[in-house]
Amino acid sequence: MKKLTLLITVLFLTAFIVGCSSNNTDNSTTDKNKNDNVTDSKEEVTLKVASWRFGTEEDNNLERQMIQAFMEDYPHIKIEIDESIADPWNDSLATAASAGNLPDVFEIADIPVAIQNEWLYDLSEIVAGDADFDSISESVKDVLYHDDKVIALPSGQHFLGYYVNKDLYDRQNLDAPEYGMSIDEFSDAIRSVTDISNGVIGLNQPFSIIEWYPAAANDNMGIYTFNDGQVNLNSNEFIRGINFANSIVSNNYVWDEGLSDAQKANFNGENATEVWNQGNVGFFFDGSWSIGWMAEQSDFNWDFVGIPGGRTVVVNDFMGISKSTKHAEEAYLFTKYMTYGKEGFMKRLAVADANGEKINNLPISTDQEVLDEFFSRLDVPGILEAYNYIDNGVANLPKIVPGYIDARWNAPTGVQLNAEIPNASIGQLIDASVRGEVKIEDYISQLNDLANQKLQEGADALN
């Protein structure tokens, strides 16, 4: 009887243990299935997005292919392109905003305008601790803030500076300039390579000099002498820059200004771009967006050398997330996937490779794996060199500084240049000084006061 009781007890305990084990296995399987289907369990949302990058549905460009890739990776998020947002861009956004139909995500043509109209979502909490956001270089990240809030995200990145025709210098037994050259070396290189009688010119145009020269001459200055919300047009750096540009023009070292029709007849081309493509311009100022056509049309050894002094001039486009969006987290996920996020950029490279496309937009991330993958596809050593100096870079200002357009170009000065220009704008007066038509020293105090007045008016409009 004791043996029988013991046997029953053992069988009961065995059944109990097996049952518990079975229940644990079932629970584990259920939890695993939940984890596997976590994306499926998320709320399905639809985001309306607007960008001038999207092209047409028929084109199905790389941006549209990336939207499709995003929806495949995140099937709970549907992306709809808002075709109603078009040029004039700010007017279209204003119309949509007044009707309560602002897209969840949209390209920003002018950050100050977007701030003034209160279109932008405060992303500070969303980006806090995000590795992708942290990977953005400090020089770029600095312009994303307003009143200590993150209100914009970089959507595109390019560098501005000079390309050099290395073969042309080799042909004339001259040392080809390199990234980080000094202002004096830049000047010597322009002058030494110029040979008008044989159809060779040192520089394509002189007007960019006045913007980068102060930043090259003084680390405390940015483009157009900008620093801490003001410009310093009455500074030695700005005046020297204008006079340097004028010396290049007056001594016939530049194509766009100064050359007579008889001199231009020595060149094989109707404009500076054609002469460059024929291999007869020493320096060509342009953005990194031109790498594609240069690779196809400029059949000689060229490289990017930036501006003298080696500071990287960074040009960014920007995207914003609507203040009225109901899906801020998803909108942020989409935006960084399409722009600076590592996951999205690596997918972009894969999509471009699969379709034989080239990416002209430079990576915004400083993640080393991203850079290694990108530069394994781009044989322009100077662009990689520019990345080494990006944290000491200077931002291009038109899209980010309130009042800058007026302070740099549009504000009327009251100065009569000639019968056709009775009231020259700031830009026209500066260009006239580069051509040698006026002396900048005669107007510089007036220009400095006017430019800073416009910057202050722009800043005040945001408050």
C-alpha cells in the first residue's frame, strides 16, 4: 500500500512539473511572437510630406525610391507626397498653414520665415540622446537651434569652394594648389597660370572672394564678416577682400570680368564653364553639387581645394516638422531616414548602387562607417579633406540668418551708380567696387550701418 501511494505521488508530481514546463514554453513562445510582430502592432499613421527634391512620379528619382524603401522598412507608416506645396515655396506653405493643412514634414526654404510664422515643432526632447542627431557636426548643429530649441533638421549638405585643374598646372611646370593653401598662395596660383594669348585664365569669377575672404583671413569671422549676429564690413578683412578681388579683375586674371572681346577670342568657349571644361581655367568656384557634371564633362585631372585657409564652407538644406503634426515621433523617424540618419543613408547608398545612380549630396553624419562607404564611391580627395576641417567650418548664411538677404544684396543704399542704377542696392555697390567703378572706402561706413540695420530688423521680426 505504501509503494502504491508513493507511485501515485511520483506520477502526480511528474505530471505537475511537465504541465508547468509546458505552460512556460507556451508563454515564452507567445512573448517571442509579440516581439517578432512589434511593428505590426504599432498604430498605422499617414504622413504628408513636401520637398522640391521629389520630382515627378514618372521620374521616380532616388528620393521617391527612398520613400518606398522607408515604407518597406516601416510598414506602419504611410508617406503621401503633398504636391500642392510648390514654388513660390514660402507662399505655398503659408497658404497651407492658414488652411490648417501644413504637411507633417516639409523642406524649409528660409528658416527665419518658418520661425516667424510659427510653423516648426520643437524637436528638443525627440533628438535628446539620439545617436544620429549627435553624429551631426557641431558647425552644422549650431544653426538648428532657436531660443535653445531644435527647430530644424539638415536635409542636404554641400561644400562651397574652388576646384583646381591639376593638369593645367602640371602642363605649365607649376605646383598645383592643394587644400589648405594660403591666400598668398591662391593669389600666386591665379596669376602664374594665366596666359591669355594661349587661352588660359586663372579664375572663373571674382565675386565669391568678398564673401569667403574675411573667414579665410580671420578665424573669428564667418562668411561676409558675419559674427555674433552682426557684420563688420568696415573691417580691414572685408576691405582687403574687395581690393584683392578688384586686383584680379583689373589685371585680367578672371574670365567673367575685365577681358575684352578680342582677348576672349583666344579661348575655346563662350563662357567660363565651357572654358573650364576645355581644361583652360585654373580655379573654378562652385559647390560640391557640381561633382556629377564635372565627372562627366571635365576630362582632365581636377580636385576640390575649398577656400584659402582650409575652413570648410558648408551649405545645408533644411527640413522642418509641422508644429501641428499629430505624429512627431514618426515624422522625425522619416526625416532622419531621408537625410542624416545612418540607417537611411546606408540604404540610400544601396539603392543608388542597385540602380547605377550617383549621390551628389554629401553625408551629413560624421559616423566613420558612413563616411568610409560614401568615399569609397567618390574619388575627390579634397572633399574628404574638407570633412577633416568641418568642425571649424563656416556656414553659408542665406537660409539661416534673418535679414541676411537684405544685408548682403537687396537693401537700397541711395547711391547712384549711373543713369541705369539711380539707387544701387548693397550688392550692386559691392560688385561695382570689385569692378573698380567705385572705391569701397568711400561707402564702407554707410554700408556697414545699413547691413547691420537690416540684420537687426530681421532678428527683431522673430521676437
